[in-house]
Amino acid sequence: MLPLQGITVVSIEQAVAAPFASRQLADLGARVIKVERPDGGDFARGYDTTVNGLSSHFVWLNRSKESVELDLKSDTDKQILEKLLSEADVFIQNLAPGAISRLGFDPEELLEKYPELISVSISGYGSNGSYRDKKAYDLLIQCEAGAVSVTGTEEVPSKAGISIADIAAGMYAYSSILAALYARNQTNKGDHIEISMLEALGEWMGYPMYYANYGGTEPKRTGASHATIYPYGPFKAGDGKTVFLGIQNEREWKQFCQKVIQLPNLIEDNRFNSNHKRVENYHELESYITAEFNKISSEAVINRLNTAKIANARLNSMKEFMKHPQLQERERWEEVITPNGTIQALKPPFTAKYIDYVMNPIPAAGEHTEKILKEFGFVKSHTMHE
């Protein structure tokens, strides 16, 4: 079963946030019609040429969609978009705030015309407020939401290595659309949903926000270590490779001392016999850990941690991740067709007994324009049939 089969999504989308939301819908069987500009389409197509000449961002976000090129400054092409929206279930857009209304497709007015339409507006800061028109790139939202303040080392604040503000906004758009479709089944009414990148990422910042505002101190930036738990984070082994581990409770601390660093006398040591003491005295404890780990290989460290049932991980590169044995054993890769040949893509991150998914081709810019215009009653010149 494809749970969204029969649902039509029209998306005026670019970059990451809106394409990420619409691709999740396409994975579940929705028909997604991606509206692109005639002069090159979604600008994410040109971010790089690393995937057989295509952009890594674009191939990630745009499988299973149909691409139609429309010039929304043209009255004729606006007429085409109006026709598409009249038959759509969901309309997604992430143009600059106010731009979609200036084009003549105000979401509130669309809801009056098409009462069952679910429209979704994704922006950096929302449709009102003093920040409404401020540029909102992912890095900037990470800064404004405080994510950069808690990421990196004590000396150097850092952004996350992926577009977490865009991804958060896309995921909340996706889940909100599913909720709105479910509600529409009961009420026969659509809705207008607003998603702000600042508010979406702000939801993810709950723990450090409460820690700082009610605890009185900002969480420290601790690189890949944990600000309030120790030992928790990266440690180098004798072969120069890094192993990550995390101690969650006193039972694990005891196992760690006995079976991993093989220093049972540290279990009740007054410097280390509770988590907050281990955090306070982490420099001293670190010296004991590194002294033992330096004697053995990373594989031996991981074997000891596994024996002690201590959480651990290797520091994989992206190429190593693509060869991860767990993903291969669970058969989580599938080929997807692109305009420049096939690529390997991860299957959608769920397994279910009765729900299926699709992983159809990634479209070339405007690949489906002629087909869609004909389907919706327009000839190739973008004029309506008489």
C-alpha cells in the first residue's frame, strides 16, 4: 500500500526545506509536481556537479517528482498554475515572505477558493514580525536559534555540518501536512500551514534552552564530547583511530573501570564516584583512559566496550558510511535513475509490514512540462484549448 497514492502536491520550491518536505510525500506515493523557473529551474541544481555531473543536494531531495517549468511573471503561466492548484490536495512554497501573494496566489485566498486545499508556506522567520524580510540562510538560522553557540569547541563556535534548520523546517512541514490530510478526512476542510525555520530549529534547541534559562549558565561547547556527562565522546586508540563512547550510569561506570580501562580501584575513587565528579575532574580521568587506550588498537577498544556493554561507535567517513555493514545487511540501498545514469540511494528510513514506498527517477528541469500541460488542458504554447 502507498498511503499517499491519489494525493497531488504542487510545490514551488527551491534549495532544501520545501524539496525535503515534498520528497517525503513523494516517497509515500503522492504525486509531486515541482514548479521550476524556465531559466535553469531550482537553483539547487547548480550547487555542484559531484553526482555524475548533477548536484548532490538536488539528487538527494528530488526523486519521484515531475518537473514543470513555468514563468510566474507570465499571465498565461499563472493561469496554468491556477489550474494545477484547482486540482491539487497540497500546495507547498518557500519563496520569500509575501512573494507568493504578490504573484496572485495568496494562501488565505486560495483556501477560500479551494476549501479542501492544504497550503504550506515555509520561510526563515515567519510571515510577520520585525525579522520577516531578513535573509534566512541555514547558517544564519543556526546562529539566531543558538545552535552555533552550543556547537564546536570552547574556542571556536561551529555550525552543524548539514543544513539542520532547513531539514527541521522540511520535517515539520511534512508532519504538519500528514496531520492536515488526516484532519481533512474528518472535516473536509483544508488549511494554511506556516513553518518558520527559526521556530522549527528552536524546537530542537529545547534542552540547551531550558538548561541555560533555568540553570543560569550557558551549556559549554565541548566539541564532540558531552557538556554534562563524562566520559562521553571521542578517545584515540594506539593505532591513531578515534573511538566514541558514552557512560550513562553508575552500573556502566563500574563495568568500564573493570573491563575496559582495567582499573577497578577507580570505581569508588572520590574524584570519580558520581557523574558530576567525573565531569569536574575530567582532566585527571582522561589521563587514565588515554594511558590504557594508547596501549591497544581501536578494534581492541571497541571489543572491550562491547564486552562491557558500553555504547560505542567508530568515527566513519562518508565513504565508510556508504559501505556500512549494517545498511548492507539490512538491504537499505536502492538504485535511483537520474538524467545522468543511476545512483545508489538510501531507502526511506522506515520499514513496515503493509506500507510501501516509491523511489522513482530524479527529473531533468522541465522534463514533464509538455506532458502536464496537455494533461491539464493546455497546448504546448501555454495557451488554453478553445
